[in-house]
Amino acid sequence: MSEKVLEKKIKWHVDHTLTIKDLVKWGASAHEIELSADSIKKVEKARTILLEALASGCWIYGSSSGFGPLAGQKIDQSEGAMHQQHLLYHLATGVGEQLSPVQSRTMCVLRLFQLSRGYAGISYSTLSQLLNLYSLNVTPVVPSLGSVGASGDLTPLAHAGLAMSGEYKVAYEGGIWEGKSWFEQVGFAPIRWKEGEALAYVNGTACMTALATISCFQAQKAWRQSLFHTFIMGETQAAFQEAWNPLLGEAKPHPGQQKVLSLLIAWGKGSDWLSSSPKDHLQEIPRLPQDPYTIRCIPQLLGAVWDQLTYVEEVVTREINSASGNPTIFTETEEIIHGGNFNGQSLAFAADALTQALVYMGVYAERRIARMTDPHLNLGLPAYMVRGKLGLQSGLMGAQVTASALVAQLRSLATPLAIQSIPTNNNNQDIVSMGTLAAWRSHQCVELLMQILAIEAILLAEAVEIRQTQFSLKSFAQITCDWKVKLRRKCPAILTDRPLSDEIQAIAQEIEEGLLLPS
């Protein structure tokens, strides 16, 4: 069934600024949105400026002219509506896996927000119709592949534009509807694109920005989960807290490193497993006076990831709140300016940086898993956390292999896409951003990383319980104990070998939803 529309309307005004969290929320389910009077006034004025320019015979790209390398061809005003529909027809060439309903809905509501800022020349009547369709939770079916991120996301937005005009598939109440059938069933009029409107809709970066927004939001949760996993590993390995001293953050003042240090110290309160001195620490187990880098360098490693994610969030937030399109109409000066604001290069670089962060978190998690399952390295824990007869039981041996396979797949996705320009469109688009592909790939990386973290979470729960058996007088931090209780709801203790595939997927889903994050 469709999501219930919120009773309280959300109002957008001219200077409204969206955060990543706002956009994720509005993409997760439908909301009722209305424009403020100042926004309506600006949208209508931009439309008037466009129509007056067309009436006076001005050349306006995509309204009085053909598209791309056909921009020198004149289009009569009487052909305006047909011209816009043909734009959607020729661009609807997407292939591959479909965007999820959440991804599609996020893309659509973002495009509407950008159009509501009054730079595009879309009519208020059409924009209002689109907002109503969004509030009804009707979601375009959109293939994921086909955009090079040059004139924005022409291909995915064309599929959405066709769907909204009743000429492509939509998802509604769990089913897929063909063409005009949904509109006929509910008695809602499909969009009839007027002069310049379909171009205004497709000529923006909404798809790549929506995908990057969702991935960035998920990456931030994955970062906190990763950090908490390293903390639990530190407890089970009786980490030397000396390496987590805040003074080190003052000497090397990267914001991410300082954030990590503060969290590690806060989480460690009340733990008997952490000590500032190696002298009184697990003397029963031979060890070096310093921890391996997976533990000692947590602040430096995941601190750097945090700084990378901060950069990505800044770029994505700017793009969310940008006017991306061509031409751009400035109501204050009544100018129509042709340019390249549709280009997604900034987003492409940010999406590549996001992928780097996601891949690195996967690589780091795999190194932690490998150390924790190795009896030569894990300071007295059994191989693969086997609780029964070693050899007869293999514990998490298979899960460790799966983690290695997932990391290999992650690494294969790490080649930068922002530098993969291929000239297209008869060399009109002679350099392109590939931002949409970069953002789509970050989504793929998120899925893989969540599964690696799920394997690690299961491993850590086993390690904590084994340590509690080995050293019954030592207490773990309360936050660790609370986390283990939550994890055990989906994954009971592994007292004997059993298939873990479904439990890994279930824990991955819990991590993705933020249900296993420390409070």
C-alpha cells in the first residue's frame, strides 16, 4: 500500500534550504508540499519572462530551437508542446536495473524542489500538478543506466517525465501500472508539457544528486557502525587507550580524528578491558607493548574517512540547493542566460570520493575480521570463534571468506568515473562528467559494505561472549553489552555450525536502517 501522506503540509519558500536528511525523509515516503506565495510569484514571473522572449522571436535553447547539435534548427511556437514530448521520447533510452522506489521518489521530489526556486521557466500549473502526483505517492519506473551526467540526467528524468505524462510505467501501491492506465483509474490528468517545460524538467542533476544523497546518508551510518565495531574489537583485544589520548588529536588537529577520539573515550567509560598502561593488561597473554594498526590507528583511519564524508556532504548539499539547467532565468534582472549549470562534474568528483570512503571502510573491516578470526593474532580467542570441537566445527570460517570476496568486489568498483569522459552528442557534449554512473556505483558500494559490516558484527558478538567466559570478572562497556542484546535478536549465539546467509542479510538490513548504531 502507498505511504500515508502527512497531515501537516510542508511549505517551500524562495530561500528554503534542504539538508541531506530532509531529502532522504522526503524520498522515503510521500509528503504533501505547497509553495509559499513568494515561490509561486517567482515561478510565474520566470514563466512570463520565457513566454515574452519567445513571443518576441528570441532564440531560446530547447524552446524555439532543437536540442543539442540540432540547436540551430528553428521550432515554431505552434510546435512547442509536440517538441517537448519528442524530447522525452528520444531520451527515454535507459537500460539496466531499475531505480528503487525510494531512489526514484527522491530524484523526483528533488527536481521539483529545484524547479520551485524559479530559475527554470516551468509554469506554476504544471509544477503544482507534479507536486500533487508526488503527494499521491505515484512513483515513476526509471532505469538506472543511460546518463553521462553532461546536460544533467537527461535519460532517467526523461523516463520520469514520460511516466508523469502517462506514457511510461509508474509504481503505485505495490504494483506496476502501464502508460495511461493509472491516470484513468484514479481520474487524475497526466502532465501536458508546454513550451520549454520538459526541457526544464530533464535538464538537471536530480538523479545523480538523489543517488549521492542517499548513499552519503547511508555512508554516515556505516561510518558510525564501523567506528563502533573497531571500539568493540579494541575491547576484546584489551586495547591500550594511550593511542586514543585526545592530546594526539590536538597535535594532529584533523576534525575527523578529533571526533573519533572523543567517541572512543566516551564509549570506553566503565570498561575493564581498556587500559592506559600495558603493565597491568592481560598479562596472561603474551603481546607487544603497542597494538596493531587496526586498533592503534583507529582515530587516524576512520577520522580520515569522516573528513572525506564531510566533504561529500558539503558538495551534495550545495547541489541539492542549486539551480541546475539551461537556460537559467533570473527574475530579478529579467535575463535568460544560457550556460552549463546542468553539468555534474562537482557531483562526479564527490561521488568518486564517496566511493573511496566506502571501499576503504570495507577494506578496513575485512582486515579487522581477518585478525579476529586468526588464533595467531587475536590474543587467545579461538580460531573463527569456534566454541565446540575445532575441526568438527568451523565457526565463522566461511563468513570470513565471504568478507574477502565482498572486499574484492568493492575494490573492483573503485576506479574513478569522474575522469572517464567520452565525447557524445556529435561532440556537442565533448566532455562529460559521468556523475550519474559515479553516484549509482556508490549505491552499489553501500550494499556491499553493509554486508561486510554484518559479518563483522556477528563475529564481534561471538568474541565478546567468549571473552566473558574466559575472564568472567572483567566487564565490557555498557554500550557494548546493550549493542550485543540488540544484535542477538536477529542472530543467536553460534554454539554449533549453521548456515549464516540469511542472518548476515538480516543484520545488514538492521545496520542499513541504523538499528544497531550505538546510542
